[in-house]
Amino acid sequence: MGSGGSTNLVWQLEGATHLSKAQRLYDVRIHAVAFLSNHWHGLLSPKDAWHLAGLMNHVQGNLAREAGDLHDWKGPFWGDRYHVVLVSEEPEVQYRRLSYCLAQGAKEGLVAPSGALARP
């Protein structure tokens, strides 16, 4: 496992908590998510741009406030705004995006690698 395991676990749990709350407020389906040491990935299907922006604002804002309070940081927390990548309806493209998202925990040493996903 990577360094700072307990800090990473807290970050993951907080991220999942805020994402769960945001999903109840905004019409966004969550297919996969990976909270890492300093960022997160989500494979999401929002109803529209307004719902995606609301969900992201809720999650990013709450995580930033908590991290700032925890470490007594002042000023902006995120180095950049979030980035959206539209995913094609093609099954192969969706498979690659899902595989990428699910592989992030092993890539950072947070979990042991597992076998490859079954192809669609």
C-alpha cells in the first residue's frame, strides 16, 4: 500500500460521503469512482451540464473546506478546475474508461491489482 494509508482512507471516505450526498441533490448516475491521494476520477452520466456542475461544486467544495480546516490551509485548494471528458456510446470506449477508472487504486498502491475486466 502507498504511504499515508490512513490519510488516503479518510480522503476516500470523505469523498464518497460527499459524492453520495451530492447524488441525492443532482440527477447524476455514478458508474465508477476512484478517490486517490490528491484527486479523484468519476465515470458519471449527468442529466445535463447544470446537474454535473452542481454535483462537482458540492463534492469539490466540501472536500476543499474539510482539507483546509484539517491542515489549516488558506486560499484555493484545487490547483485547477475539474476536467470533463465526454465518453462515446461505443462499448469499447466505455470499457476503456471504466477500466481506467477502476485501475487507479492499484496504480497508486492503495489496493492490490486485480485481473482484467471481462470485455463487453
